[in-house]
Amino acid sequence: MLRYSLAKIAKRPKGTVVELPPIEERLSTVKQYHAALRVMLAGIAAETRETIIPLYRAELEHKRAVSGLMADADRSWFQRVAALATSLQRSASETVNRILGLEAQRHTAGFMAAAKKALGIDLRAVVRDEDLEEYLRDVAGRNASLIQGLADDVIKRIEQTVYENSIAGNSVTTLRKALTEQFGIADRRAGLIARDQSAKLNSDLNRIRQQQAGITTYKWLTSRDERVRARHKKLEGKEYKWGEPTGAENGLPPGQPIQCRCLARAIVEF
């Protein structure tokens, strides 16, 4: 990554301080991320309806012993769903990687536009999308792990729900309702992952681009709405240096605590 100094490139009187607007994350990125996870969950749900529900119905109709049937069907009942989940998880990870890659490109363009507007300089010679390749590889690994964890958790929930309802001798309707509730929990978790990872990506990109430009100090900005947590409201306008602990959870910078929507406004000191 090519490093440079905005303070040296832009000509300003000594002692001048300019605040560079941070690049905000897009709601559309969060929605696209969540949609990719929903496709995965919908596929698992459909396979569950097509394979497991008929087997469960047959168990009730033939009045077989619950313990005996479930012991014999332990593997066969869930193998197809688990195999499909693995395939869908990989597809979701690939889709998410593309989404985050495009977001990184937008962020790069936005950072250069912000510098142009605030300082009147063109950074095309020193800021490149390629600078983010190593970081994006790490992000891809992190998100793939989270998506796999979501898929694995759904499979476990399906198995546990089927076993519990079979042992209780519940109807197919009751089982369907219970499975629907479990998929609802999974969808809410998917939404949390999408929001949190999108915010973390944007936070990281602001930090990387600012540090690349020789910027060491930033100002904490909240989204200034009713959803801002009380702890973060107290940080509004406070200045920190990159790498030093903040007043947020675990001393993290803006956008890094879970579901934090705060931003780091760069301070360029001449």
C-alpha cells in the first residue's frame, strides 16, 4: 500500500486544521448482504419441508416407536439438508464477497471525492483499489466463518426441533410451526450479521484510508438519532488517535462495537 501525506500534498497555512468527512455505509449494502443469507436460509427451509416433513408424517401415520425410529433415522433424515446447507453456504459466501468488494470500490471512490472537495487535491495517483486486496481476503475469511456458523446452527436447530416434537408425539402442524419459529430466529441472526459486518467493513475502510494518508487523529461522530446508545452519545465530538483506546466498549474505534453506526471524521493537521 502506497503511503502519503495529505498535509504535505495539500497546501495550507501552518496550523490549519481541516476535517475530512467520513464515508458512510450504505443501507443497500446491508440489505444485499441480508438477502444473500436469506437465500441460503430459504433453500434450507425448502429442503426441510420436502424431505423431513414427509418422514415425520410417515412416522406418525405408521405409529412407530419414537425412540426406535429416531435411532434408525438419525443420519438419513438430515443428511440431504446438511449437504445442501454446505452448498448454499458457499454460494452465500461468494455473493457476500462480491457485495463487500463492490462496497470497497465505492468507498475508495468516495474517499477520493471527499479529499477533492475538502482539500482540492486529486488522489488517483496514490489511492488504488488494489491496496485493499489483502484486507479483503481477511474479510472474506471472517464472513465465510460467520455464514458457515449460521448454516451449522440452523441444521442443529432443525435436528433438535424434529427430535423434540417426535418424542412429544406432536402433530405435523405443530412441527411446522416450531420449525418456522427456528427459521425466524435464524433470520434475525442473519440480519444482525449483515448489519454488524457492513458497519465493521466501513469502519475498517475509513481507518485504512485515513492511515494511508498519514492521518493520525479523528473525531468520533454518532448518527445523532434515537438509536444511538447512551455510552456513544458521550463520545460525540471527542478526538482520538488511531490505535489508542476510546471510551467505547473494549476501547474500540467507531463502527467496531457490535451494531455501532458511529463514524470517524479525519482531522488533517497542517
